[in-house]
Amino acid sequence: MHISKSQIADWTAMRHRLHRAAEVANTESRTKYRIIRRLKSIHPDNLLSDLGGTGVAAVFNGKKEGPTVLLRAELDALPINEDIELEYCSTTEGVSHKCGHDGHMAMLFGAAELLSKNRPKRGRIVVLYQPAEETGEGASRVINDPNFNQIQPDYVFALHNLPGFEKHHIIVKDNVFASASKGLIVKLQGATAHAAQPENARTPALAMAQIIQGLSAAPQLYVPLEESAKVTVIHAKLGEIAFGTTPGNAIVMATFRTHSKAAMDTLSERSLRMIAGIASSADLDVSSEWVEEFPATINDAGCNTHVRLAALENKLDLQDRQHAFPWSEDFGHFTQIAPGALFGLGSGVHQPALHHPTYDFPDEILPTGVKMFVSIVNRILNHA
């Protein structure tokens, strides 16, 4: 397919404008309006806004009835300071696009622009800009929005740029592509006392230490060897900084990761049981809360075939990955409701890691992502 230098320059400028106006999850209003203005310029047949909060979807009809292919990008940035000098640095203090969602948005627009000028033989194309990916909230909110029924997809696709891989390489994996994860917040409540009289307190000090040890050991104790699981304790706090006080409360926070729902359910249930037992033996009240829940992203083999063939069509190097990525992506909610695939696009072997303060999306891979999306759509909607 032909992509002109002026188109690439336009998509690059769009990416830089989005980068300057970075917004964290659930606050993406400026980003939403920028996306709406650009989409209106290519005349979609239907334009939906405020899906699941700030989500935007544009629909482009084919020449006759057929399946609906949904392509997704993410609107949100991260609460990370930008530690790099750029002509287009983020103007939002403490917030920047350190996951490359600005690049994903620009690529999705580029694909929509090309497809809007050369409509498929059948079906519909939906380009969806989803809010709140980083917190795991956005995809499920979009899906549960009543207006999502207007764009109910038959196939779903997305990509993520991947530092550590050669630029322009396409990374695929059948079945589980990215791990399931969720956060656990455990609160322990006892009773304070003077530090000189700890016997009069109900302190969670030892219980907190036992829970940290128990959570760290939980994958080995509760998950079979053939499964993959991790628990990472990410925060703990005991009482207040007061040398005259025996603490009466504590908090422990941890992230759970698995490759399957069954393993996650077992790990979660057994861990809560372990925590309850420790709290009871220490005469403590305990409460727990699950947050930022990401299902595993499970790729459909047939959809991955479309990705592989699109890579070959565009003469791109293709890598089949043996193991699922340990990070999580809420695109897994979409692959639960329709066959789909999330694939990787290499963004440079020496590129700083995602979420690093010096990361910046490499503009030279923009046309590669555009070509992949267009080829995937054409394979599905132009081949009866």
C-alpha cells in the first residue's frame, strides 16, 4: 500500500500534539476532543463519544453487510515525570506518555484515514479510542456502556509497541499473550497502646510480617508447577512514626499475576484464607479489596493467522513468542467477548523500557502499525 511522506508527517505531528497534552486515566477530556476533531475530518458513518467515560468510536461502513472489525487504541498517559528533552514535551506536570499510547492513537487514526478512502467490500470498521487502560478500568466500562451495542464487534485487534525488540518486527503468540493481574489491599486493625506497654495493645506487627512472607510464598504453595504465577508485595505500612506508640493498624498491598483464570482464582482464594487465619490468630480485624483487575489477554489462533499474514504481506519480520508476557493489558476484556488478537510491534532493542521516564515512542514505526491494521482489516472484509 502507498503511504505518502505528507501522511506520515501528519500522523507524526498528531502524535506530538497528543504527547504534549498527556492525561492520566479517567481525565482524558482534551485528548478525547483532539481525537474527535481528527476523526470528523475523515467523515465516519457514525461517531460515538463518551463510551465508558471518555471513549470515542468511529464507524466506517463497507459496501455491503458483513462482520464488524474493531481496532483499539488507548487514550491515557501515566503519572510519570518526563525525564527527557523533547521539542514536544508533555505540558502536564507529572504526567507523560511513557507507554506509547500517543503513538498507538496516531497509528489508529492513520489506519482509519486510509480505510475511509478505500472502503472494504463488506462489513464495518470500528476504530475505538479507549480510556483508562493503565488502571484496568476502561475496557470493561466501554463494553458495559449501552452504546457499545451499536458497535458490537465480530473481531477485535490491537497492538502494543515493545521496547527490547527490533523496530518494525511483529511479535505474535497464540493463546495467552499477556498475563492476568490484579492488586490486593489488606487492612489489619487492632488496638494501639503505649510503646512501654505493648502487652496492652493488639498490634499487627508480627501478623503483617507473616502476611508478607505468606504472600511471597503463595505461588509456590498454591499453584501447580505447570502453571505460571507471581505475587509481588508492592507496599506495606505499620502504624505511625511515633516511638512512644505500639501500632494498632497496618496495610499490605500486593500484585497477583497468572496466565490463567483458574490459577488466579485458586491463588486469590487460598491467599485470602491464609491472611484471615493469620489475622484471627493475632486477634485482629481484617478487610481486603481487589483493585486494577486485568484478565489474561487470550489470542484467537485464527485472528493470529491474519496478523501473521499481514506481516508477510508487508514484508515484516515475524517473531513467534514461546511464553506469555508477564505484564497485563485490559484488551483481555475484548478478547473475552469476540475472537481477537493483541500483537507486538518492536520499538527498538535499545529503546528505554515502557513506563521509564526517558521512554518516547519512536515515530519511524508509525507507518508500520498503520500498514498492519489496514492489512488485517482488508484480509477479513475483502475476502469472502
